[in-house]
Amino acid sequence: MTEPNNISPIEQYVIDYVIKLRNKHNLNQEDIATILDVKRTFITNVEGAKNRAKYNLTHVNKLADHFGLSPKEFLPEKSL
């Protein structure tokens, strides 16, 4: 039985943006976990299809600060 996807489109957008950012800067999940002060398994759960976890606004703010971005850059221009 397939587990339901409990990630909304906007949450998936943020996850995809962080993955692109991570890849662009040649970082791994451990690096993102260090930036966010969380365990690597949290990042694995955010990026994985099973045991879905989500980034929150504090995570977005920490990532934006680390990369010198505005938190609004993690969101789409228009609602999804």
C-alpha cells in the first residue's frame, strides 16, 4: 500500500528549492543539517518519499541567512 503524500505543493516547492541550492553549492545532506542544527536523518526525511518531514519558517530563515538570500526567494512568485 502506498503511503499518502502529506506534503502540500508549496512545501514541496521549498524542499525542491533547497535541494537545488544544496546541489548548486556542492553540499550534502549533512551540510544542510549542520546549517539548520538538526540531524542528517531529518534532512533525509524531508527529501525522501517515506516518513516525510517539512522545513519550517525558522529553517528557511537559517538557510537564507547562510546563503545570503532573502527568505522570500524560497517561495514561488505566485500561490500554488
